[in-house]
Amino acid sequence: MNILIIEDEYSLADAVAETLNGEGFNTCIKTNGEDGEDEALTDNYDLILLDVMLPEKNGFDILRSLRNMGINTPIIMLTAKSEIEDKLNGLEHGADDYVTKPFSMRELMARVKTVIKRAKNIEDTEVLQYGDISLDVKNAKLMCGNNEIQISGKELDLLELLLMNKNQVSTKENIIERIWGYDSEAEYNNVEVYITFIRRKIKLINSKVKIKAVRGLGYKLEG
């Protein structure tokens, strides 16, 4: 999953990114408001960490602009301000949560995971379902009826992405960005190889679910 950090204190942004990367997230840092807003408008992120006091454009203005343009990515505001009016201002304009500096990384990680889980409608059991298959993300198990098989690494990440986007096509570009990261040199054939691996595992548990290749676009689930 991808997280955009819009924070002008680079040492803090770098520390947050390091913590998130250690938890398996892909991160991108922008240190001023205009660049941050432009990046957020790509709509390629699962969460945005947005500072209030930014050069060029402040966080409240960015928040209002994104919501007005239909960007519904979950946003956690990061700020040194603790006054109740500031918190209400952010929440009333579409922020999903509000963390006041200084904060502990443990607190931030808990907020991040809670907001993402709520936005993705992931149950506490972290079991995703489609057709006759269930994916237990926490225990890395793919199941169909009484059959189950272990699935891990990028196979797990890729199948989780397909299940989260089960009603739409996941493009190859989006898959590469979300699974391999923005700076990765992975190519489309990398995606095809892992799709093949997942298809084999789905077949091994006797599922009727298929991963359909949508020509020129990407993949989606059927069945």
C-alpha cells in the first residue's frame, strides 16, 4: 500500500517514511504544499499524511481542494497545533484523523492502520472474499471450501490488491506502483509471472475464480 507524506520538516518526514517502510508500506515525501497537492491528485495513494503548516500552500487549503476535486483518499492531518478549533476545521473539511506533534511512531502507526482498515472496509480478521475463495491476509492462507494453501510475498500482496479492487480492473501500471514501488524497475512481465503463480494456486484449491486479463489494461477477478 502507498502512503504520501506531505511534511516540510524533512527529518520528521524521513523518520515517518522509514517507520512506514519497515511495516511494508511504500512511501513518497513532498516537502511543500503545491508539490504535495499535485502528487495527491494522481490518486495513487491509500493514505495521505498531511501537515498543516506548509510552504506555498497550507494543509487545510490542500484538504479542501482535494475533497472538492473528488479525491477521497483517507487523510490524517499532522500538526503542531492542538487547539480544538483547528482539529474541528480539519475534520469538518474531510480529514479522517488528526495527530498533534510531537507524536510517537507507535501512535501514528496505530492511527494509520485504523484509518486504512476503515477506508478499505477490511474486517478485523483481515479475511477478503470473492466468489468461492477467501484470503486470510494475516495468516497468509488462500482458501476454498476445505482446501487451503499458503501464499506469501508478492503473490499475497498482488492477490490482496485484486481482491480489494474486485469490481474493477487493476492496471499493470497500478500493480507495479503498489506492489513493487514507484522507483522500481519491474516490468509488465514481472506482473504476468506472479499472476501465473496465483492462478496455479487458485487452481490447486479447486476454485472457480479466474483472473481475467483485460487486453491493454490489466487484470480483474471473475467467477
